[in-house]
Amino acid sequence: MITSHGTQLHMRTEFESLGDRLIRFGQALKEPETTVGQLTSLANSCGIALKLRAVAESGGRDDDV
């Protein structure tokens, strides 16, 4: 788009906006202090249905002989 003064305006496309949201989501995934609620909100803004599963880790048993 060109204005009457001859300067060019850059109109953000939906893809550029999505790219920005995906970058924010990716950065939040890397930060340990990000909450599940924040991740869910960021994922939803990208059109991603975030499904998390918690798995308990356990150490070896002492009574295994």
C-alpha cells in the first residue's frame, strides 16, 4: 500500500501475526517458570489444542534382591 506522500506501509498478514504468536509460545515452552495456564493460553492463540500428561518417575526399589 502506498500513501499519498509516497511512503510505503507494511500491512501485517495473518501469517506474520501467527508467526509472532508461535515464537512467543516456543519461548514460553523453554522457560521453567511458565505456568500451564500460560502455555495453554499461548497455544490457544496459535490454534493449538495443548494436551499435557503428567507421568510420575520413581526410583529403584530397595527390596529387589
